[in-house]
Amino acid sequence: MLKILTKIIVIVPLAIIFFLIFTELTLKVYLADFYFRDALFWKAQDNWPKTLESYNRVLKILPRQYCYQYRFAQDLKDGLKFYSNTSSKVKILDLGIKRIESIPKEQRTLRMIALQANMWTEKIHLLNGKDWSQAEKLYQEAAKLSPKMAGIYNDWCQLKIYEENWKEAEYMCKKALSLYPPLDHPLMNEGHRQQVISEQIKVYNKLGQIYQKQKEYDKAIKAWSTLLHLSPFQYHVHKKIADIYYLEGNFKRAIAENLHGFTLNPDDSTWPFAVALLYKKMGNLPKARYFAKVALEISPEDEEIKQFLEKLIGR
């Protein structure tokens, strides 16, 4: 009887302690998940202060949950759009980089390494830096871990563009394109297909930039035309193609591209104003005046359009 009583005296407190620990851990996991979902909600609402506040609560509750550290770093990078000056952007990128670095190296996944490389790339670019070795090293590490991951080379291409290393940038873009599955692959569902298209759009846009910088205008137009084939409503691309035709002195084709963009985005005065400028360049003043008036109707407060039209009218 004494032995049984002794066991009870030992077991009951241990059971209570275990229950309390288990309850505390469960509560922490629940609260962290609650605030994480809260952070995602505020991010979707573009409420950056609330997003940061929710993440701070998550990381205070479970500071060693690496998945939350990674997601916070990812959303810090996405949150750069909320900052207008370079120093603030750099501070945010530094915070994201430190979040990834706080994760033990052996616990860092491919996505974490790729994100870290991306953040280093953007930071050095913002600082007009020349030493890209840290980002380069991380991309090499990511590519070694997963040599057939197209997205790594897509991001790596951006690093080479910032370096103005056009040949290597072109290589990285083409490498990425070679690794994406065919869009008509029988095992690809629509969600995956759209994801691949979204990635390929980025690659073709970069290729267009690369060829433009090298004055390979035909290749630039081909890259951007392929992009439009993938996503016809990327209307801003018509502006890029129009600029190429302008550089070549082909004003008629430049006008056609601007008018195409205007058809897709009729509330933007940029398009008719560009057409007006081109017609003036060609010496066709009546059409220049007409499209300047169209632009002014869309943006009646735009001083540049007003002054341009006044000069055409002769006031």
C-alpha cells in the first residue's frame, strides 16, 4: 500500500507538470498560428504596420520556428514597396537577411538560400555596390543543391543584369527557360501552368532588357513579343516595343504599338501623349494636336501635356 501511495505521489505531480508543459506548448502554437494568419490578412490588405505587428507577436511566441522566420523574411522583401527612400529599403533587406542568417545553416532549405541571395542582390543594387560576391556565392550554393530549379537561374539573371554582364545574364535566362516544363505537358494542371507562365514572363522581360542594352533590337522585340503571346494584357510591354521602334527611327511602328497599348489601357494618358509626340516628330501637326487633346482629356491637370498642346496651337 505504501509503495502504491509513493508511486501516486511521484506520478501525479509529473503528470500535472507534463500536462502544463503540453498545454503551454499547444497554446503557443495556436497563438503563433493565429497571429501568422493575422499577418497574412493584413498583408493582403496592404496594411504594412499591422503586418509587422502581427509578425512581431508570432516571433515573440515561437522565436525558433524557422518556417515563420522564412515567411517573415519573404514578406519583408515584398514590403519594400511601402518604403520610398533607399536607406529604409536597405534596412528592411538587412532585417530579412538577418532572419535567414539566424536559422542554423544545416536547417536552411533551398528556398531560404535563394531568398537570401535575392535579398543580397537587391541590397547591393540599391547601394550601387560593386561587390556581388556574396549574392553570387549564395546562387551557386542554391544551384548546387538543385541544379534543375529554373527559378534560381531566373533570379540569378537579375544579378547579372545589375552587374551589366549581359552575356552571362542571357545565359542565365536561357538556362531558366530550358528548365521550365513545356506548357502543353499532359501532366500539368492549370494552376501549375499559370505559375510557369508567370515565371517565363519574367524571363522574357529580362531577355528584352538584355538585348535592348546590347542594341540587338530585333531580339529584344522577339523576346517581348513572346511575352505578349504568353500574356496579351501585359500592356506596358507595348511601350517597350514602341521605344525600340523609336530608337530604330520607325515612327509608324512606334505609333502602332502605343495605340495598341492605349486600346488595352484607355484611362492612361501616357499612350496618346506618346503618339502626339511621335506625330510631331514626323511633322504631322494636326494629328499631334488631336492626340494631345485626347491625352489632356484623360489628364486635365498634367502641365507637360498642357504646355505641349499650347505650343502646337501657337499660344
